[in-house]
Amino acid sequence: MPKKTKQGSGRKSTKEASRKKSDNQTSVSTSSPSNTFGRKKGNKRSTSSTPSSPKRIRKIVQPEAKETSELDEESDSECSSTDEECMWASVQPFHVDVSAKKAFYMSMNVIPPSHLYANENAMTGDEEWQVNIGDTVAIQVDVRSIRRRQSKRISSELLNHPYNVCWWCAEVLAIYRDLDSTDEAKLLKNTSDDAVHGNIIKDYAHFYLEVRWLYRMEDIPGFAHSKAKTKAGSEDSLEELFETDDVEVFSANTLLGPVSLHSESRPLLPMAPSYQGMPLVHFLCHRFWTLHRKTLMPIGSAETRIQRGMMYSKFLGRGFAIRASFEEATGNSDSSLVVNSATDWKTQFHNTIAQLNLAEASAVDSGTEVIGRETQQAQIKSFLSSAVKGVNAKDLTDVRNSNVFALFIGGPPGTGKTASVNSIIYQLRKEQAAGIIPEFTFVSLNGMEMRHPFDTYVRLWEAVSPNKEKLNRPKALAKLQLYFSDSTPLKKTSCKKRDDDTRRAVVLLVDEIDYLVTKKQTILYNLFDWPMTGYENKSDAQLIVIGISNTLNLPERLHVRLQSRIGKQRCIFNSYSSDDSLKIIQGKLGVSINKGKSIFHHDAIRFAAIKIASESGDIRKVFQLCKSAAENVFNQIISGKKVLLPHSSSYRETIGVGDIQAAAKEMFNSILHLAVSHATSYQALLFVALAALHRNTGRERGGFTLEEIVTKMESMANSLGSQKYIPCPQYHMLIGMLCPLGEAGILKLSTPNGSQGSCGTNGAGSLVSLNIDAFEVLSSLKDTSHYPLAQKFLGQKLFSFNK
């Protein structure tokens, strides 16, 4: 195969050519386990095994005179006509997606391509190779096709031996085949659902593999000529491969043979040179290379490799209906832990504390309804179902008058907004797989995670483009404009056209949209305008937008032209009541199902729910309070301050109301709370003003300018009319207050570019924010003379909407 030579790097190309020539002169004996290709050094082999015969690679390499589209069409037709006899499934599919017309399998069988092996005579011709999800395999690749796909690898150097073709190593994430029609998909789904487990079948078809590439050292920037490579090149050491997040789909006719990965460079056990007559190549793999972050990191055990790979799969990712079917078929569900199954008290405490992480408060993978949010979930589901079904509808007369493809969700933090949307998306994916609603793509973005609001364009295009294309902001915006708004040919946006010429549905969830509000409000305008203009122009894809804010009046504070784009559809989330908080925490800990078998006493959980409901109604605070109590009791048992009874069930109901009270005292009576409770009049006015700004704008993070703070302080002081806060402090007084409070840790001062820890020019150029929540300011000022101020602007009635 010809090597790709870069211009201006003649010396480097010469060295690579000489190194490749020396590699082609090395020989490996497949009869000895110590002489596999994965080793850096080995015995010499004859030159007859070099990939010089065009007959061996004619299956995937077409003549140079062909155009790219002709190559792809001829390759696909050749695969479908000649290779179906060499591959089949011997089991029923574990999942059938009726809308996408795809059937997914746990495994498939292929006839090994022995004519592509260097030692062709090692096989009899009757062997069958079963390929399973999670296997590491060798994939035959073509240099020209890799270049056409703009591969992310920086090296054009491919592996050869022990095959007569070029190949790369990959992990199998998904095995599927396309179905001809929806009727065939429904029939296969009914057949697989009614089939007896273990039935042996032979389903001949053309299969496809979703694979995750394993990179070599030469494929990682800056690693090809590093000292680490020299150290790894010692004799009899395995060559290292790296797990990645680079995922692609390949035809199953490119399978060559199995690959074995080891966690040590010199395995203690002997390495087999072959598997069922096929050559077996051995590599070292104990690190992960991420393309997005451009960093190396260690990985976990080999047993969890498939779970790591599924994080980047477009089919088996978390929250997909296919993932649930896979876990049901394998019996390896990683959903919420069953905390009552543990017999050791330490394990019981560790499991419970893990369940009380803040991430678990909104984690919804099973599609279950969020407690206390049944009405809101029904509204969200009705909106999404109608929007997805209406993408290819012939006439929607009310698109311009009322944007049927946009929904605004508002409510205080920690009230289940994001969890409710994720739960509905999971339910709709199951309906999509059953053919009830059309196929759709789901993209989730968070405004708080953007370094700059305009990075939204970059992240969105990277999510919807087929090759995860990462462009700069202007180019990404132009691509999105073509894709979602204009009726332009699909080839200009590098997105593949659907077989049935229907428009794609893309559901976009934009969380924390308050952070995307710019001076001209162009980002939000584009996001909410593309759904309407795209439907009118019949663009390539139809965008469906759900915007989530921590405030209720965000649309009313925006420009009039943007308000018309958002439309009038609203979904309001009120704060959780104590009963709702109690049901949620009981469901997570299994208390309601197995009453009396949790480490928490029932009254302790009720006390925590009532206390937080009276403060803010934020379910995350309930989780935080219970977690703090569990950690305190665990440490007391370890230190001997608290003794368990000797019988085996002594950890049941260990945490009582007193432990919750102690944790609450620590949470609400820290040094920061004591400092706030002893604040002066102007300091109290500053704290309440910042807390009110956080609550009114919905920003859980980020700061405010001095102009915003002074304006808010003046309006609050004049509204209250108390002489303690009049006259309101001006800029010079406020600047003098900021640095001492920032050094004390009560305030956080940061510059507009995100750097922290300095007061700028005497604090004048700083963005100011609180290090405690609004309800914590209210509770700290409860027994002070400033409580009327805090109660008026931070009271429960202003941010909790329970009757």
C-alpha cells in the first residue's frame, strides 16, 4: 500500500520508509506464542507475506479512475451480493427498532477470510467465527477510504502481518443489520419477542458493526517520537494500544480475526498464537486517549471496557431503549443500586452514600415517572410526540402564529425539570423502537458548560454532524443555518440523505438557557427561529427546541421578536412539597418498598424532607443533607464514638432524627453562615441583593457586575424604606466592601474571562457572586435585625409556588 507523504517533511518520510522496510523484512512464526506481531522485535520472515498482490485487496480497493460515489455504490452492491453467504446470526435479535428499520444482535457468525491470512494453510475451511459485542477484532481498512472519511488519526501507517491486507484494531460496540421495510421490522420484532430463548437459527444477511478504534502510539500527536515510545520498545514487550472515543460504523465483511488485549507488557501466562485456526495478535492496553480533550488517562479493568465503549456509542448510549434491551438480555443493569441487598454494614453505608450523590437526584435512565411531576411530564410528552410526528406533516397552519416546535420550561433549581425531560425522551425512544413515532435524534446542551455563549454553535454542529465535525464558531453557524433553516442540498452540510427522503427530526434540550442571553440575543433567536423557518423552507432537518430556565419570566425579559419565536407554550415546575421530597428520597433508598430495612429511620427522612421544603424545596438539598448525615454516622462508627449491636442486621435504621439535626446544624451553621449572621447593614443588603439576583436571573453560577449590584441594592433599600439601608452605598463604598468579603470566602470575585482569586483594580472590574445559596442567606439572617429585609426579597412565597 502506498504511504502518505507530507510535504516539507522529507527526512521524516525517509525514516518512516526505512522503518517500514525493516518491518516488512521481519518474520513471525505462528507456532510459537512468544513471536506474535504485537511484540516490538521478532524473528525475520520471508517477503512473500508483504501486501503486494492486488488480488488480496480487490474486495475493498477499487480502480483509481472511479469517482468516490461510484466506489461507495459498487462496494455496497458487491458486499450485499457476495458476502451475505459468509455471515449470519444464530440468535434472535435482542432489539428491533421499527422506525429506524434496524435489528440489533448480541453476536453474529462469519466464515474467517483465510485467503487473507499470511499462513493460509493453517485453516481447513470449515471454521466458523462467532463475534460478540465487546470483542476486540482486526478490521480490514483501505487507505483511500480512510482519507476520504478524514480520519482523526495522524498516522497513515497501517498494520499488515499476520494478514495480507492493511488493518486496524477496534472494539465491537454494536452488531446490526438493516431491514427492508417497516412491515419486516414489525414481523421480526414480534418473532423475536415470542421466540423461545436459546432457539438456534441461521439468519443470513449483511451485517454492520459499530466499532471503537484502538489507537497505536503513532496515532497520538506528540507521542510518535517521544521517550515513552523508546522505553516501550524493549525486547519481548507488547506494543501498546490506547482506548479512544473514536467510533465509526463498518461493514462486517471487513472482519479479519480476533485480537487479545493485556494489562501488562509482559504477561505471565503464555500467549496463544492462534484462535480456532485464526491468527491471534496480542497487545498491551491500559490507557485511554480522548480526542475531544486531547489527553491520556488511565482506565479501569478489562471487564468494564464494554461499558466505557458504550458511553460513546450512538446506539447503546445511556438513556437509549436499545441500552435497556441490552442490559435486560445480559442481566447487567447498572441502574440504581439495591441498597438492601448488602449484608455488610460498610457496604450498606457505601451503597447508600453513593445513591445520595447529587448526580443521582436527576438521574433517570429507566424511564420512570418523576414523583410529583406527573402533570408536567404529560405536557412534555404531548408536546414532543406532536412535534416529532408533525415534522413530515403536509400542513401545520399554526407554525408561524404559535411555534409548535418550541417549548419553554421554567421553575426554581432542583425541581425535576431536566429529569422529567430525560424521562420522557427515554419513553419516546421506546415508542420509536416500536414504530409508534418516527425516528428522531436527541441532543442535550447546557449553557452553564459553555466557555462562551457562541460555543453553542460549535457543540450543536458537532452533535448533529455525521463525523462529529468540530468547526470554529462562524463555520459551525453557517452549517447549522444550511441544515436547519434553508432548503439546500444535503451534500453541502456533509449529512447523509435518508433513504425515504423524509426530513430528520432533531430534539434539542438547552438547559440553563439564561447563560446564553447575550446583548443582541442572537443565539437564542437563532435556536428558536430555526424550527419555524426550517418547517416553512422544508430544510434537511427539523429542529425541535426545549429551553429550560431557573426563572419563570425569562421570555418576558427578552426582546419582543425573540418572544414571538419562543411562542406561548409554557411548562411550569413548582418547588417540591415535603410529601414529594419524602417520596423521592424513599424511592431512591428503597425505604417505601422495604420499610425498616434501610440505614435511615423513616422519621429521619421525613424530618429532612420537611426541613428543606420549608427552606427552598430543592430536592438536591435533601440529598445533600441525608448524605452528610450518613457520612457523619459512618465516621462515628469507624472512630468508635458510635457502637453497633453485634447481630448481623444492626445497621438497619441506624440514622435517626438526631443525626439529621446534627447534619443540618453543620450545613446551616458553618463559619460562612455565622459571618453572614453578624453582617452590618450594608453587608446584609449586599448579600440579599446578590441572592435575589441569583434567584431572579436563574444563574446558579457566574457573577454580576457592580452596576447590576448597585441598581439592585438601591431598589431594595427604597422599597423597604428602612433608614438602616438609606442612603444606599455607591460604587466607592461597594468596592471597599468587596475585597475583605472576598478574602473571607463569603463572596467569589472573578474577572470576565473566568480567572479567580483577584479583586481586579480594587474590585472595580470583578464579577461578584455568593458562595452560599439564597435560602442559606435567609436562614442565616433569621434571628437578626435584617430578617425583614431577607424575608421580603428571599421569602418562601417569592420562590416557592406551593399553596
